Amino acid sequence: MNLKNEILRLLAENGRLEAADIAERLHVTEKSAQKAVKELEADGVIVGYRAMFDETVLPETAVKAIIEVKTKPERNGGFDRIAKRISKFSKVESVYLVSGGYDLLLEVRGETLKDVAEFVSSKLATIDGVMSTSTHFMLKKYKELGKMMQDEESKERLNITP
């Protein structure tokens, strides 16, 4: 068993686990669990902790968009320079290099649809090397990181008609 990997698996499921809980589940001492977590944090493997909640309760996170970005890769830097530049915008929560018809996938948050649209047109699309964007506004979240976001409705059987 690789202790650090097992700790990462547990924290991915529940980031609020304390060292004592981790130690009990992995059958190690609390001190060794605590030490491993501190090392993972110091090494930059664990970069933060985050609560999952219904984001519609906070106005500043009311609108979320997924944006596909097609870019022109640079000779020596590939996609890294442009991805790092895009990452610096406060509205941008995540940036991924992906395969397929576009190069980067962004998760962007804003207060309104207009707020996100203005970000795309005035900030993102004007970056040198951005060739095109495609914005998809998130309408409803059903599941995130393996967790259902609403209570599951009672499982009703569908009527079958002959």
C-alpha cells in the first residue's frame, strides 16, 4: 500500500477527513497520517481544499460557463504560455489542455450571462494566439465529483403500455 496515494483517494472523497479518521481507515498511526498529509501539501501535490455546495446561493458564482478555445500553438512553448496567461484571469476557475476539435477547455464563473459574455469578447478572444472560442452556459448541475447535487427523487416505475 502506498500511504500517500491512499490518503489522496480518501481526501478526494471527503476533504474534511482528519488525521485520526485517515489513520483509522488505513490502519496506520495518526502521526504517520498527519505527516504524510503535511508532506503532500509541502510538495504541492495537495494544492487546496474545497467545499461542494449549491453555488446558486452566491451571486458572484451564479453563472458558470464551459468555454472551448482553439489556439495557435507557439514553436517552443506549445500551449503552455497561452494557457498560463488565460489562467491569470480571476473569472477563470480551471484550464485544461484537451484533445479533439479545440485545444483548451475553460471553466469560467461570473455574476451574469452578460458578465461572462463580456469576458469572452473583451478579454479572452483578444488574446494573441486565440483563434476561436465556443461558450456553453451551464444551466443545471446534477452531479459533481461523484456526488449528486440534489436529493434523488423517489424511484418511480414508469408505466408500460402495451
